[in-house]
Amino acid sequence: MHKFGVISILLGLTLSIVGLVVGFALAIGFGTGEQWFTLVPFGFVFLLLGVTLTQLGKK
């Protein structure tokens, strides 16, 4: 369970960072970055899931 939590944290960080960086880059350049911004909430969900699983895996 701990290993899946760590993987979920890394996946959540990746989704959030990619969504923000690419979304802002497209919004500044072309004005169509809305699709990439939708990755950010999913990233936060995976982050929350990963932190919860790693804390439960310690017990």
C-alpha cells in the first residue's frame, strides 16, 4: 500500500505541474489552454490519495 501511495504522489505532482505549465504556456501564446488546466484537479486528487495511502501503510 505504501508503494502505491508513493506512485500516486508522483503521478499527482506530475499531473499538476504539467497541467499548470502547459496550460499557462498555451493560454499566454494561443489562448486555448483550458483542456490542460483540467489535469490540475486530478493531480490534487492523486496527491491526496497518495498521502492517505502512505500514512495508512505505515501502521
